[in-house]
Amino acid sequence: MRCNFRDMEHECVVILPAQHYCEKGCVRREGSEKKYQRKMFEDSFPPAGIVQREEASMEEAIAGHCQGCFNLADVMYFSKKGCEAVAEDEVTQRFSSEELVSWNLLSRTNADLHHVSWQLTIVWVVGILIRYCLLVPFRVYITLFCEQLHRNENVCMSISYRIKCWLSNQVQMICATLGVRCVGGLVHFHNRENKPRGGGICVANHTSPLDVLILASDGCYSLVGQAHGGLLGLIQKSCMQTSQHVLFERSEMKDRHLVRKKIREHIADKAKLPILIFPEGTCINNTSVMMFKKGSFEVGGTIHPVAIKYDPRFADAFWNSTKYSMMTYAFNVMTSWAIVCNVWYLPPMIKEEEEDAVHFANRVKAVIAARGGMSVLPWDGGLKRKKVKESFKEEQQKKYCQIVTENGSVGNRNVC
Amino acid sequence: MGSAHSVPAEMRELADRTGFTSEQIEHLHRRFKQLSQDQLTIRKENFDSIPDLEFNPIRGKIVHAFFDKRNLRQESDGLADEINFEDFLTIMSYFRPIEMNMDEEQLDRFRKEKLKFLFHMYDSDHDGKITLQEYRNVVEELLSGNPHLEKESARSIADGAMMEAASICVGQMGPDQVYEGITFEDFLKMWQGIDIETKMHVRFLNMETIAHCY
């Protein structure tokens, strides 16, 4: 096993700041009291992870010594990559709540409770009293009122159809606004001139069912989404009575074709409400935008992108459906400080002629991520529930084979 | 508020043994909880949720290495069914880079440990020797993705490598001598003078922030 290795990098432990901070006003000092301010989340970078990965590709790392030859040390490269993947990976962290730089006084976001100082404890206890004894009853009262209003929406059958539609839309928006207040929502809408119109498809990044409520408080949409059971199912059923929504089962292939057909029919009629779709297909934790499924980008029509970004300092809006049921999530949201979020309506986009649906989807995704200050990931949100396809693994193996065997044949100097 | 999750004395002991800082340990603990889904131990199935790992051709061997009792510094042999956080950290510590303040003896021990980890990865039947069959297994796993490469070619690569190893370790062999397998001492001999530290380390960032910015 005689081979000359090229030194890959310096063998020194690099001490790097683990987090990048924004330009103004971020001071973090070591010691028992860590106090710092953070500027608006739009300017902050996501915290770096624990592993610094090499920039070198597989070819550079392995084939550095001799091309076309197998080496015992190649196993080291793969075992190192394996260890890095176990220590940290880009994807699984998106399916759990974002880790906060500073604690927002909600015990659910502090994974390892430990005592810092008695002053902080007092503040935390006062926070609990305010949230559970003051905010929650108020919010529950509004929820009940809102639910009454929603139930009585279908009254007054004798009015003309057009007025009834308009009235129904207004009541829906009022209900949604009240619903937003129920959860303590404070929403800032930007660029209202780009609001979606009839016959268009509105796409947004998905963090929780609250996205629907927030968008519905500013406009009326036809929804396309996964049918749920439980509390969310009941809400969906009651919504179905007042507007045309399309609900389907994620796992049903037949359903998907049907959905595409229905969407096509719907957008052909400009008088109908715009369709609201979340192309990620599942809830992501609002730090990044994952792969947009190409289905909605194939049907044609104008796409109205919307970026939604929650402020994690006041609440954790992400619904981890594998961990919490809807009831638990609703309770968590109601007992948080507030749901503060920014919604940006982005200019409409149309698929170009030579462009394919995947490329168009990526283009829209990049625009949304840039506006919301989130990173872009090419991975499929479906990995929350499914495993990676075998074909991806085989690609990597093929690549390694090419390095080792030099044009597919085993040469004489195959071992070094 | 609640009590600390790890008592400081335990944390210090872990830090001394594995060489990670306490902040790195906390970070890795969170990762452990994520992988174990808030249980106290991890099983093999928990590694299925990591997409990046799926790409790795020797994924099976890497997961196996986490549960290999020889790597967990236990005197016993065989495979554990589940590992706790301490074991998890122990395996991770094999991939730590060398530090500037290590002396000769520490460096030597460190290197030996890394090579031992690698040796265990090859030696799947735990008999202390890498036989020709075990070597072939590893090569086949690495090269299995290529549809054009037949099993025979992978086999010939492995055979060639074993012959090379034999010549380093045993010298010229007679025609009726059989080379049983690479023992750990032979393995060390093969790697003498070759720098493995840069190949087999993961850069764990120091999580203590010392950045000030205004």
C-alpha cells in the first residue's frame, strides 16, 4: 500500500465563530450573562453547524494521489463523510423547530432547562402568568365567537347570488382575521398591489396551517391540500360548505391526476377565486425552502409567489405533525407570546416557453426564499416521511467507480 | 427552573475522555436526541432518517461501526443493540482532528486508535484478521454501483491488494505458504509513514463564540 498522499489541509484546529451576526448591534460576551441584541431577522444569517465540510468534491479528495486506482484509504473518505452526516445534516434539522439564538422565555424552546439566574426565573414565571392567565382566556373567547360567526355564514338564502358571494367572501375574511387574532397574530402585509387575482395560482412556503389563516384574512382563496382528520378535519369540512376547495390524499396517485385536472378547470375561469397551493407538500420549519413539486407549475396560468416569514422570537409557528397533534399545536400557539409574521406579495411570474416545469419551480422558489430571508434546499420535503430513493445512492457509487476504474476497465495498476 | 440536564461533573468527565468541549457536547446531545426521537438510546433504525448517509456506499459498515462493541472501548465483543449518548460521543471522538498540543506518545496513541477503528470496519467477523473474503466484501460494496464492473473485476482488485499487503508484511512467500489475513500489527505496518490524520478527521467547529461585532 505504498502511495504518496498529498496533504489535503493544515492539521490545525480552527477556532471559528460558530455564528455569523448581522452588522449592527450584535454583541455576545462570554460569561454567565450573555446578553445581546439582534437586528431584524431578515439580515441575520442562519447559525453555522458543528461540522465544517470540505469544499473538495469526491474526485479531488480521492483521486488526489492516482487516478484509476483503488486504495485502502478510500474507505477513510467514505467513513469520514458518514460521520459528518451522522453529526449533522441539512435536511432532518428542517423537520424540527428552529434553534433560537436567544431564549424567548417559552420553556418549550429551551431544550435543556438549566438555571441561569434568579432574575431570569422571575421573569419567566411572570411570563407564564401573563400567557396562561391573561392571553389564553381572551383568545379562547374570540375563538368561540369566531366559530359562531362561521356557522351562521350560510344564512340569508333569499339574497341574489352575486351579493351572496360577495357577502360570503367578506364574512370569510372577517372570520380569518378574527382567527388570526385568536392565536395572537400580528401580520404585516407588504406589496399589496401584487395580491393574487382570479384565475391565478398563489404559491407560498409552508410552515403550518396558520399560513392559510393568515393569507385568508387578506383575500379569498380556493384551497388545495391534504385531507386531515381530527380537529383540522372538522375545520376543513366546515370550510368546504362555503367555498370550493380541493382536498386529496397525499398517497393516492389517482388523486394527484384528479387534482391537476381540477386545478386546470378552476384557473380557466377568471371569475373564480385564485387557488392557494403549498408546493413543498409539507410543513417545513421556516428556516429554508425545500423542493417545490412541479405539479402546480405544469398547468400553466400565472403564478403569484408569496413569501411568509415568522418571527421566532415570539412563538414557534412550525407544526411538527409527527410530534404534535393539532390540538397540542393550537394550545402551544395560544400560549405563546404572539405570532408575528411578515407576508410579501411578489410580482406574478409566468413559465417561459422553453422552460420546463422543474426549472420554473426552482425559479419561483429562489424568489420566495430570497424575499423571506431563507436558504434554498434542493431536497424533497417528503423525506420527512419517506426514505431517500435508491437511485440517488447508486449515482454516488457510480461516480466512485469511475474514479477507480478509469473508463470502466480494470487496469494493471489498479492497486497502489 | 428545572435541573441541569447533565451534571457538570459528568460533562467534564465526558469532555476529558472524548476531547470535545462542553458546548460541542451539548450540540451533539441535541443531535442525539433528534436522531433517537427523544429516547435515551439509539438503535440501527434511527440511522435510516439521515438522507446524507443514504448516499454512502459503505453505509452499512458505518452504522455497524457505531454498534461494534470493540469500538465502544468495552472489553467484550459483538454488536450492541442500542447505544446511549456516551457511546455515541465515543465513536464520534475517533474522527477528531489532532491537536497542536499533543506530544509524541499521544499522537501515536491517537493514530493507533483511528487505524484500529478502520481495521474493525474491515474485520467484520471479529476474529482479529482481515481475510481475503472480508477485503473483497469492502471492495465490492464500494464498487457495487457500477453496472459495467463485474464481480470478477472487483475480486481481482481485492486479490491484488491482498498480495501487495502480504508482500509488505511477510516478505517473499513460498509457493505453498498461505497468507491467512492481515492482523492489526500488519495493518499498522502498512500504514507506517503514511499520513492518515488528514484523511480521517471531521472538522468539529469550536462552538464557543468569541465574535464581537458592532
